[in-house]
Amino acid sequence: MRTGQIALCAVLLGALSVSGTGQERMKVYISVDMEGIAGLVDSSQVSPGARDYAWARGLMLAEANAAIAAAFEAGAAEVVVNDSHGPQTNLQADLLDRRATLITGQPKPFGMMQGIDESFAAVIFIGYHPQASTTDGVLDHTYSGQLKSVKLNGREVGEYGLNAALAGHFGVPVVFISGDRAVAEQARAFIPGIEALAVKEGVGQTAARTMHPHDARERIAAGIKAALARRTQIQPVRLSRPVTIEIELANSAQADSAMMVPGMQRLGGRVVSYTPRDMVVAYQVSRLVARLASP
């Protein structure tokens, strides 16, 4: 065999070896919310146009970049970031780590999980908050203040649960979450094995004892690397079918509006229920009901 042929064979064998491990082609999805970012506790910080929003936006960006860098250092070949807070235009594209792909703006069919599919190896949640009606949960809510409770197959969840269940539909595990202590505990209970980091602890809905933002970024990076290293040990959240989603709204008029969705059932004055064929439809219905309930 000639020298050139030997070299070509070596290259081909190397390419096959790389593709066979799957490590070098790891694709990571990052959903970034804002209420769970270290140092943030009030609507004046997380509402676009409010007094401290510009400053808080920088903290959100910094945690997102810390997560992106950690994912690449852990072996990711591709990272997709979805801006998941409010208008979903908080992350400034020119300041985001340029190695990542950004999904921004709304409406998006999958909202906080736009772009998720079977091609991802793992999902990461940054800056998440606890579900609605959580005691000492910093800025607790589910989608909006109009949804008082959301249950999947009888189990109460927040955005962390809805999003994890949607990822699970595609066979993708959620391996890491950062936010306040309450959401960390809720996520651990719903997603066995998840790496959960509490960057602050609530002393009420709009007050907390918080980690320094720089320390939080270092801890996020370390947690993500650890989580991705054992991602195959964390199972996707797979709900039994059919999936039933039950939503308690703020008032009966909002439930009246939700009943315009074909197939919706009324369980009480403020409570509606829907049983679709799978989590994809359940997720989209949850977002539709939240829209219908908006003031």
C-alpha cells in the first residue's frame, strides 16, 4: 500500500472512530429564563423597560455564556440557546458566545423549548423559577400570574416540569437546572438524577439570600460539566399516555375562555382539563390556555 493510501485510510478510520464514540458530536440545548438568575428578586429587575432591567439583562447574559462555555468544554459540538423569558428578546445576539446558535423572539410553537428534537443529547435550564403558589419561591409563577396550578397526569409542575416532559417526549434528558432553592428541590423530585444548583434561597416572593453572581457562574459551569459527564445516567421524563393536563386559572372568566379549545373539559369554576394524544399537544394547549388567560 502506498504512503498516500495509508494516510487516507488513517484519516477515514479516525473519522469512523470519532463518529462511533458520539462524544464529539454531542448537541446541547440550553433554555434560559431570568427570574432564577443569581441576584434577581423583583419585577423591577426582570421586566423589560423597568428600572433595573438593563443591569439584570447583563446578569442573564453572563450566566448564559457561562453555560455555553461549560457545554463546549464538556465536549459539545453544537449548542443551541433559547431565550425563554418574557418577550424572549432579552439575550443580545452580538454579546452571546458566538459558538452558540440563538433562538429569540415570539410567538414560538414550543415557547421556552423551541427547537427541541431528537437530535439533542441533553437539555440545560438556566435561571429557572419555581412553580406557581410556592412558599418562599422567588418570583414564583407558571407562565403567568393567571395560572395558579398546572398538573401533568395529576402531578403539579411548573415550567421546569412542562419543559422537561416535552424534552422527554423526544427522548432527551434534562441534566442540569439553576435557579432558587425551591425550583431546585422541585426539579430534583420530578427529574431523578438531575444536577440542580440553588444560586439563591427565597425569604419571600421578592426577597432572597443570594450567591454572588460571579460565584454562581463558576458553580453553574462546574455543575454543567459534571451533569454532561453523566448524562447517560439521567433518564428523560416520559409520561404515560394519554397525557392529561389540568390547569387552575385565576378566575372563572378565564376558564370560560379556555373552554373554547375543542376537547377541553370543565372540572370546576376555575379548573379545566385536556387529554391529548401526547405531550407535544399537551404542551401547546398549556401555552394556548395561558394566552387566553392573559389580561
